[in-house]
Amino acid sequence: MLDFSLSPEQLELQALVRQFTKNEILPHIKTWDENHHFETGVIRKLAELGLMGVCIPEQYGGAGMDYNALAIVCSELEYGDTAYRTAVSVHTGLHSMTLLQWGTEDQKQRYLVPQAQGRALAAFALTEPDAGSDAGAIRTRAVRVGDEYVLNGSKLWISMANHADHLLVFATVNPALKHRGMTAFIVERNFPGVTTRPITGKLGIHGGDTGEVILEDVRVPVENRLGEEGEGFKIAMSALDNGRFTVAAGAVGLTRACLDASVKYALTRKTFGKEIGRHQLVQQMIAKMEAGLQISELLVYRAGWLKNRGVRNTRETSLAKWIAADTAFEAANNAVEIHGAYGYSNEYPVERFLRNARALVIYEGTREIHTIMQAEYALGFRQDKPLNRMLPAWNPEV
């Protein structure tokens, strides 16, 4: 029997994060966005509530909730602004959950515990100037020298680059092997040779931290290698299953924000003697938002249900990310339409929603990548097998 209801614990979490967003983000986000300011105090308060490790087991410093709890957190935060959902996405989804899946016990104690407790912030460094969708084309090099690796290269478009204490860096031990040479490393910000700098001039997510990571003769101990040499591509792709899940969940929150703003405006703005919500073309746009919101939410929770069972969910998560991100972008575009000239001004939040929504369609796999993936699954050209290390199933008894 299917049960679509949230548990009492999930409902309590949803109410908590919704109130947090209302109190800590919404009153300030217009100013932060205008000033391109990332407020680290929001992250500190999220950590105090145990939300930076909401789905990490208690034995590693987390709250021990299920993976759909992470979806709830991301959805509610993105209702406030994409920047703070992004921070949780890269910290928890891309980095901490990857350590939970692939890390040794020593690595979990040294890095996962402080991350889950919010005492250390984490980022994910895969993309390079010439390697985005084609992850196997990375040029960052890792050369083994005794009990260390020496890393050289640069990473681009790294969220939280300028605030993260831990970076999950992907490099190649042999460029000729392409994706089979990729290897993952846990790099600390204070390692000599690590520098970061912010990226400015972005279209959206002005309130978020995006930067470049430069690695110059960075010496990384062998014990900081995540997995084995050559397993980096598998590790990166499994990490993206989690990152895409959080992006999809965030997109649900953004669509809801677009719907709420549009409904509010459509009930107050009048043309031709009646509220614009009475006009059928406006109703059509609002109906699309409502339908897209419901569809996206169901796709996200299905992917989370598979995660909870410890089942590989690459196909389902890809679909959720593709549909939810496209839905959010269309919802934001229609919200601007509904607001008319006011939608083109930052007097109303829908202008920011549209700028932010464009990023969702690009990162964690472009819509084109996900379109190809879904077609290949349907045609039988692509099939998923269980990885040798799966994300642990959620056990409510632990």
C-alpha cells in the first residue's frame, strides 16, 4: 500500500525549517542579493539546529533522519533563496554523503563528524574550465610521491569555494586513462598551495558563494584519498546522484515560491475591472505551476524512497532533477509574466526567482545531459548496476 503522507517527525522538521526561512532569510534576502552577500550566520544557525547533517547517522554526528528529510530541508530553504539550499546541497549532498558512502572509518571520524555537526563546511570540486559535462576530461593532476599525492590544477564554478574547510577534489593520476584515471581526495583549505577566489558577474544566485579553486603543488596524504586510484569517476557520479536529488528538492521549493507569489499578486492586481486571477490565461499559468509542483514533489520523494532502501537511484534522480528544474524555470518565467512590468523589477521577488532558476537547469547535469540519460534508459542503451559501495539504507532503529 502506498503512503504519501509525511511522518510526524518530517512534518515537525518541515515546520521548523519553514519558520527558520521566514525568520532568518526572507526578511534580508533582497538586501543580501543586491549586495552579493553570503550570510554565513545563516549556516551557523542551521548547524545549531542540526540541519547541516540532517540525514547523516547519529554515530557520525548527524541528526539520523532519512534522506527525504534532506529533501524537505532543501525545499524549504530554496523557498527563501537558492543560495542557502546550494550551501546544504554541496556540504551535505555532494560531500558528506559521499564520505558516508565511500570513506574509511578514519576519514569519517576526521571529516564527516565535524561536517555533520556543522563545525566544518565542505565543498565539491569537480568542474574545471575545460571539463563540465565531460567530467573525464579533467586536467587537474595527482602524482604519487611516497606517502603523499601532489596535486596541481584548478577548479571552476565551485559553490562554497571561499568558505569551505574541506574540499572533495577530483584529479587524474593518468590523463591517458581519461575517466578511468580519476581519483578523489579530501583536501583541507589550510593545506599549503590551496587558494580560492570568488567568481563575480553571475546572472543569478547573487547571495551565494561561487569561486575558483587553485591547487599549486598541494601535498595530500595518501590516507586522504577517497576510495582507490581510478575510482574517482564512480565516486563523482554517485555523489551527483545525491547532489541532483537536493537540486530537485530545492526546485520544488522554488516552484512553490513562484506559485505563492503569483497567487498573491493575481488576487490583488486588477485589470478591466476584475482581479487578473479571473483571466483564463493567468489561470493557465498558475495551473501549470500547481501541476508541476505536484509532479516534481512526487518524483523527488520517489528518489528519496529508493535512497532510504539503499537502492541505486541514478535513473530516478536524473528524472527528478530534469523535470523539477525545468518546472521551476518555467514557473519563474510565468511568475514574471503574471507580474507584468513589476516582474521585471526587484520590487517583487519573482525577478530573483527567474535569475536563480536558470542555474538549476545547468548545474548537476544540464537538461540536455538528463534528456540523453532518460532516452538511453528507455532505449535500453544504459543500465545501472549496484556499486561496490552503496549509500547506506536508512535504518530508523539506529
